[in-house]
Amino acid sequence: MKLLTLIEENFQKIFTNLDKITKDFAANLAVVYEHFFNYLPQFMGNSLKGIGLIFELSDPKLAEMYDLGVELGYFY
């Protein structure tokens, strides 16, 4: 349950910290990308760890899934 909370918190950080939203679509898109990429590594790590929990992987494998997600987040 904690993992789902972390994923939800990351979405909340992305979409509630958008205090710079205006009527200019291009500027808004830049703001969304800025916030999204700040939280992408943690989001990817938590998401892959969540998939590992669903498939009942062992603790070392869960850690590996989390690390892989963080690496993927930094890669993109």
C-alpha cells in the first residue's frame, strides 16, 4: 500500500505544482515537462518495484526492479 501512495504522491507533485500555468499552450507544456522529469526517476523506480510486488518477487529482485526503474528514469 505504501508503494501505491508513493506513486500517487509523484503524480500529485507533477500536477499540483503547476503554479505557472497560463493560456499559452507551449509554455504550459514546458512547465509540465519540467515537473515531470524532476520526478520521473523516482516514479519509474516505484512503478517497477510495484510490478515486482504484484508478481511476488524476492527482496533482492525487488531492489533490482527499483534500481532498473531509477536508471530508466534517468536515461529518458
